[in-house]
Amino acid sequence: MTAPPVAQTGPRALAWQRRRRSAVRFWARYRTHRAGLLGLAALGLFALVALTAPLTVGSDVSSVTAAPGRPLESPSAQFPLGTDQFGRNLLGLVVWGARVSLLVGLLAAVLSVTIGAVVGITAGHFRGAYGTVLMRVTDWFLVMPTLVLAIALATVMSRSLGTVILAIGVTTWPTTARLVRAQTLAVESRPYIERARALGGGHWHVMSRHVLPNVMPLVLAQTTLMVSSSILAEATLAFLGLGDPTVVSWGGLLQDAREAGAVSAGDWWYLVPPGIAIAVVALAFTLCGRAVESVLNPRLGVAG
């Protein structure tokens, strides 16, 4: 008879087992938050719409020369959300704009949280002059109006999606830096950090192996909360005419509606759909962020 296979008990296998158990516990707690589940369902629907847009509406939906209708047609059976100033189908434009708005929001939030996490961890670990200078720079960004800084960056740089992402990311990181620094100081005051240093652990070892895993729950929760702010910031920049004019986004549609005089003319179908899409996605990310924050930090006592 052959001996039964020996279960893998190496460090890597044990690490994966712990991660799987943590994921199962996280989902079990997350399911108790009804608002978080509602937000997750809404985000899943918007993500599905954005991913299938090339199949459902086609990439030529933004073409001005191939517009299927007359300018500013009211909603009808052929055009459920009416048409824009060029005669393009607004329903298709809103669906296609979800791709850009969600992409910019996610990338800008990741960039912002990454900068904030790096600044917060290093400022909390390297105290003294280095940490003091970083925190003073952070305070300067905190007191400066974020929108004004983003507008200034978007104005002096080329008008592209990369510029919008960079403008949002480099102006919204101070809050994350402050939160991560406070968590880093709390972690580094624990006895096992002193033991790791006594055993020869250097700065990189302490920050990457001990501090970063302990601040990751905070970083994850902050990321979900920052996405909604990034989407709103992208819509604001596009509404002000600082976005990429060659792509379709929800903020860009609002800018086109303003330029076409939809507000004074009463063409509500040009304004309401992209505005509702922005509001619903921002609310969904906020609900998910609050649920994640409550699961990862039960002491907050956020009700589901």
C-alpha cells in the first residue's frame, strides 16, 4: 500500500491557509452589513456595464459624424435618454462614460493612497527631522484647497486622462498619510517591534514585515473611501473643461450639456443621467468603504 500524501506544512502553505481563513472571516462579517452589500451590488452592476460597453453600445457611440439622431431630441423609444447636442445617443454615451469615470477614479485613488501610505509609514518610522519635514509638507497640502491644486496641475499640464489621474492623486494623499502615520506609531510601540530590532531587523524589514501588514486594513478601507472622492474630482475637472476632450466621461457629458445651454433650455435629459450615475457610484463606494472599515476595525461600531 502506498502511504497517504503528507499535507503541506511549509511556511508558504501555512501563509496561504491563514490568508484563506482571513478572507472567509472577512466575507462572513461583511455580509452582515446590508448597506455594504447594497453598495457592492451597485458597483458590480456598474462594473459589468462598463466592461460590456464595447459589446452593448459599440466604440462608435461617441462619433459625431455617425450620430443616429437629431440634436437634443427628447427621450423616446429609439433614444431612451434622448440625444446630445450632436445627435448622439445619450444612453450609449452614459454607458461608455462609465469606463473612463470608473478607471480614473480607481487609478487616482490607488495613486493617492499609495503616496499617503508611503509618506505615513516613513514619517512614523523615521522620527526626528525627516518625519517632521514630511509632516509639515503634509500639513501644507492639508490646508491648501485640494480642488485649486488639482485645477492648477491640470491647467499647466497636457489635457489627458493621465494628467487628471496625476492631478487628483498628488493632491488628495495628506489625509491618508496622517491616518497611516498614527497607526504606524501605534504599531511600532509594541514589544515585538523592539524584539525584531534586537534580532537585527533593519528599517526595511520592520516597515515591510511588521508595520505594513498592520496598516494594510486601514489602507484598504481608505482606498474604497477615496474612490468616490476621486470620481467626483474627475467629474469636477471635466465639468470645468480640464479633462481629456477626446474621451467620453460623465463629467465631460455635464460639461457638454452646460456648453449646449441645456440648463437654460430645460433639456433635463442631458443633465440628469450622468449626474445620477456619478451620485450613485460615489454613494456605492462610500457604503462599501464604511462596511470595510467597520469589518476591519470593529471598535468603530459602524452599523450595517
